[in-house]
Amino acid sequence: MGLAWAVWHVPVWLTVGGPTAEASVVLLLLDIVGVSVVYAWVYNRTAQSVLFVSLLHAAGNAVGLVATEGGVDLGRLLAFKVPLVWIAVAVLIVVFGPNLQASSSTPQAAR
């Protein structure tokens, strides 16, 4: 899913003068794939709540926007963020196992 999400973002990456135009495509790819694992875990652990994932996504975008508008280079931000994202992924896998699906005790969303 992370690779599909990365492909979805390619036009933004390739836009001249866009927010990610100067960033490394490799770091952007690693970031999106790692973040998608975290978002999927949040989605599965919150009874498939799109709201929580949307809020997490918006918070991440807001942090990036504030940092880059404040003068932080996006490449440096990604170089700092990507290892943290993958550490989070590793912790999730160690704690919850390689199958990050919701447990059987997680309540299903109301229909």
C-alpha cells in the first residue's frame, strides 16, 4: 500500500517549485512507505477510524509546513524524520508482530 501511496505523490514530487521539488526522491519514498505502515496500524487499532488517520496525516503535514516555512531544509527534515519513522515501524513489529492487523478484541466500527 505504501508504494501505491508513493506513486500517488509522484506528481507533487516532480512539480517544479513545489514543496518537495528539492528533496531526495529516495527519502520521500522511504518516508511515505514507513508512514503508511504507521497509518495502517493506527487505522486497524482504532476500529478502522479514518478520522484518527486523517488527523495524524494533517498533524504530520502541519509539522512539515511549519518547519519548512520556518527555514528548515526539507532534505534535512526528512533525513531526521525517516529514521524515526522506521524505528517506529520496527517497534510496532516487535511489539505487535509482523501482522499489524487489529486484534480480535478490537471493536468493529459501527455500521
